[in-house]
Amino acid sequence: MDLRQIRQFIAVAEELHFGRAAQRLNMTQPPLSMSIRALEESLGVQLFHRTRKSVSLTTAGAIWLDHARQVLTEAERLPAIARRAARGEMGELRLAFVSIASYSLLPKLVRRFRDAFPDVRVDLREATSDMQFEALARGEIDAGIIIRPDEAFRPSLSHRALPSEPLVAVVPDRWAPPDAIAAGSVDFERIAEAPLVFFPRHVAPAYYDAVADLYAAYGRALRIHQEAIQMQTIIGLVAAGLGISLVPRSMTGMSRSGAHYLELRGPQPRIDVCVIWKDGPDQPALTSFLALLDTPSA
Amino acid sequence: MDLRQIRQFIAVAEELHFGRAAQRLNMTQPPLSMSIRALEESLGVQLFHRTRKSVSLTTAGAIWLDHARQVLTEAERLPAIARRAARGEMGELRLAFVSIASYSLLPKLVRRFRDAFPDVRVDLREATSDMQFEALARGEIDAGIIIRPDEAFRPSLSHRALPSEPLVAVVPDRWAPPDAIAAGSVDFERIAEAPLVFFPRHVAPAYYDAVADLYAAYGRALRIHQEAIQMQTIIGLVAAGLGISLVPRSMTGMSRSGAHYLELRGPQPRIDVCVIWKDGPDQPALTSFLALLDTPSA
DNA sequence: TCTCAGTGATACACACTGAGTATGAATAGC
DNA sequence: GCTATTCATACTCAGTGTGTATCACTGAGA
């Protein structure tokens, strides 16, 4: 019993006429009759009632038809599945990201990817840049999203810039001049003296450095008055009036009473985000992902 | 791409070694290599990474393996399905029954059948004897359960007796002597005078006649004081004190305050139930059903 | 009742392909 | 550098699936 015989059985069952079924199968009638008979013998089951003038399914034949159709349909999908898998339209993309990315860029990116490649399972995991370098080397992830480090990239890894994210200030009532709140923006110098609520450097070194650069541009050293390791906590502490902070603009969606998001006038600090991956053969899902990055987001 | 190639692919994917895979497939290595290569070409997809020393699945190959396994497993079930369908272990049994049968015999019978043949869908429909004769003739049902008529059976139909069901009296407080209630049984003569709640003859002619025979045995004519066309209604009316009735013993499970079920002393009327069907070839589910009737119910 | 069109079955020949055997080529380990 | 191992290649052969020709039977219409 092979797929050819199943196909022939279905044709005869649908036509109930050996001649027409043979025609549909692009063969002649005699070998088709022989083949069906051989099928019946190998199964030990009569599938058709035959008279000299007509053919009809037996009860068992009718039941078998359903199951045979099912198998044939699935079998005929197999070549397409193989091609789609090879083209990176199926499978799995294991993607790591630094926590900052999860607030704005990641959701959009993953959304676009899932729309474009609905049959690729996206396996997301948060990890620091260093963890991502390791994971890539060990082949545990396919790509990572990190904040572009000043230091040179590892030579074995490829990278591509993603849209950079501007930083905005988040300030509590206490530190926000009413005119700045009204304008929605502020000169950095007017809030530079305020105590800073921020990550310890090891939690988000590249992010930390971007903010440190901003302070340096105004001739100041970055001094953290209150540390927190989660963005939500930082904003909460700002809302509680403990100080100001600098967050990606996409965080403005997360409103908190007592905290105001203010654009910065003058030199705007930005978070430069990029994708990293290990070049190599046979990473179809990764290829799909990178192709998506080249596609305009419409 | 046929099942043979799928089987070969799975063997190589599992062994990751052409030699061992060939051994498992009871063939030699060279044709296996050729076959896999041909498979890859027909799919247009590379399924294996090959070096001179080792074989491994490509990403697409790994994805395809899951789907190929699925198809192969289902395909390998097909012969068994055909055999089971031919043996009447799969498919459908369209069974009609007269309403009286639904209270005792039918549930047990269907239960046993479903236990013995879980993959046969049982399609049940209530119908009078006459409707069943018609339906059998038209091939709309496979078998029917009726009350054995006195008249001869239709010659084209076969039949077999089922365990007969004794009738018991159901009487309200008003008509039940306290000693009978205590004993759980009564001489029919003591309640024969009570008004009778019963079916009109056309609803259940054979049942009606069985009860009429009982009355005749005591030299009385059956006289119905209150008609109802459903068993539940009859028992409800009895419970309400409108009269007595005679019901299959299995109805005693349906207790109703105010109504008492009493065995009848002396000549016991019984309902003779039987299965009818139209003999013919290629009715595997029917054959299973009839075989079950020969099997002691354990 | 006879004829004929139409259907599935049978007989036989042939080409293709799937499997076997023999062998080659390249790699990894000693 | 040698050897064992492993996959690839070349060639042959048998089996089987297919085509052509034909038969046997049925049922409808003259």
C-alpha cells in the first residue's frame, strides 16, 4: 500500500467508474483495475462492489475513503512544508533582548514578524548583552537585540542597527517647572541638578553610558541618588518624588500620576539599538527575520 | 515522494547514519543514499548536512521530520482501519426502537454495544413498528427494535427475540391495599376494577394487546379511563390518583411519590421484544450488533 | 430475441526504477 | 602517513507498474 494506490482508490471511489478514474489518473483502465485489486488483496478487505455494469463502494470502502483522503491530503502537503521550512517560513526563531528593548521596539518588531511569518514560533527571552554574546556563541539563540556598545563588536558576530530611540526626561511635580509641563519639553540644564533615579551600571551598561554622555555634554558627572533595576520601579520612584530619570520615549505610554514626561531641548540623547547574530549557513528563520528588517515597516 | 521515501528519510533522520539506517530498512547503503538524494531533489530542499564522516539534519529537515512522521504514522494505520471497518468494528449502526424499549432494554443494549465496539457510531431514532418496516425496506436503518407482533413477520425481514420484559402494576395510594404495598405484589383481580390509565392502541399496538390479553385472562375487557401517549405522563397521572396502569418492570426505577410499583401474582404478562433487520451482504456494523446479541451479557 | 454499446477483467510485452554489488574518495584518529 | 570508516558513484538485474490488445458479460433498444 503506497500513496499511488491510495490516490487510485480515491479516484475510483469518486468516479465509481474504472475507465473515467483511469483517465483522471492519466493511465489506462486495465492496470488501474489490477492495482485496486492488489490493494484490496493486500488489505484483505473488499473495497468495491463490482458488477459488469457498475461499481460501488462497500461499507468498509466508504469508511476507508475518509481516512485515506485524510492521509493523502496531509501527504500532499509535505513538499510544500519542506519548501516553506527551507525558506524560513516555518520553524522557530529564538530571540533574546535587553529589557530596555522590550518597551517599544520589541513588541512592534515581533508583531511585524509574526504577521509576515505566522508559522514561525518566536521564542523570546530577556538577557543582558553579555548573556546574549554567550548564547549566540553556544547556538542557544538565533539573534539578540542589544544596545549598541561603544566597544567593538565581537568579530564572530554580525550586527545591524535598528531605529534608535530618543530619551525623554521623566520628572515629578516637585522638579518640573510649570511652564515645562505646559510645553511638554524642558532644557536639560533646568533639571540637571535634580537627583537622578537610575539603573546601576551593570544592569544596563550601554544605556547607563548614553545617559552619562548626556551629563558629560553639560559638563556634569552622572550621579545616581537612587538605584533601581526595573524600569517600572524607576518611574514609580520618580512619581513618588524621589528624583528625575531619563527613559526611552516609548515609555511615555506608561503614565503615572505625579510623573511627567518631558522632551529634552538641545542635544538629544538616543538609545542605539541593534540586532546581533552569528552568521552561518542553514538558519532559515533567522534569514527571514533579517529580511524583515530590510523591509520598510509600511 | 512516496511512503517508502518518507520511511527511509525517517530512518536516516533517526540514525543519522546511512549504513545503520539501511540496515534497519533491510537494504544496503548505496540505494538508500540515492533515494534520499532523489527525495531532496524532488522537494527542492536539502534535508541533511553530509560530511564524509557524519550526517545531521538541516533545520528544514528537522521541521519536516515532525510532519513526515505524522503522515507515516497515519498511513500505517490505514490497513488496520480497513480491516476493522470490514469487521464491523468501525462505522455506523442506525438503530430504530419503539418507545417502550427505550426504558430498559435499549440503554443496556446500546451500552454493551458501545463498550464492545467503541468506534461504531450508534445512530438511534424512535419509531413505531410500521415506520421501522418501511425504513428497513428503504435501507434507512440497519436494525429496529419492536414489540413482537402476533401477526407474521414480513418475509423479507429477519428477527431475533430479545429478553422479554415482565409488566408490573403501578397504582396510587387510593387503589393500593396496604398489605399489597407491604408485600410489593398484588393479585391482579384486586386492582382489575380500578380505572386504567393507558396508551391509545395506535401508539403502541403490541403493548396494548399484551395488556388486553391480561384483562381477557381474567374475563374482563380492557377499558381505558384516561389516555396518554407518553410513559412519564401515564405514571404521573397514576401518581395523581387517576387510576392504575401496567408498565415494564424496568420503569420501577422511575419513582414518583404517590405511585407504587407492584408485581403481579398469577399469570404474568410480558412484553416480548425483538430485533428486526433485513438480511443482506455488506452490513458489517449490523453483523457486529447481531453477534453481540449472541454473546452472553456476562 | 437478437444486436450492440459499454464496462470491467485478462493476457502479454516492455520500460522504468528501486535494490544489490563493487568500488571510489575523503575524512578523522592513531 | 597510514588505516578504518563513511558516504558517493558506477553498473547490473529483477520486479513491477503501465500500455496495448482482447475477452466476457450486462443491459437497453430494435
